[in-house]
Amino acid sequence: ANIVSSWERIVGKPVAKRTKKVFVRNKVLFVELDSPAMKHDLNLHKSQIIELFQKEFGTDTIKEIVIM
């Protein structure tokens, strides 16, 4: 729950506004966006986002991000 509630703080307001859904299952963060351009940008920065979450919540929290 903390990871989902921290989404806006970690990725910023512009990305959070375009986010429809965020949830975690089996250490995978699923993110549903309504902007194709934003999906592309997040795909390019997946590893950096994973790093930010791991710094904040520990290395055993998020292992992958799936952008839908």
C-alpha cells in the first residue's frame, strides 16, 4: 500500500495525473497510463524508477515494472 501511495511523490505530478491504475503483485509494479507518449517515456526510465522505489522501500520490494 505504501508503494502505491508513494507513486505520485516518486514519479511526479504530470505522470501521476496520467496514471489510471497502480498496483503491486508478486514484486511487480503494474502501472496503467492513459497517454501513449507517457508510456513510452516510462518504458525508457523503468530501471531508474525501480531504483527509486528500492532506495525508499528496500531492494526486495519491486523487481519489475509493467506499463500498460
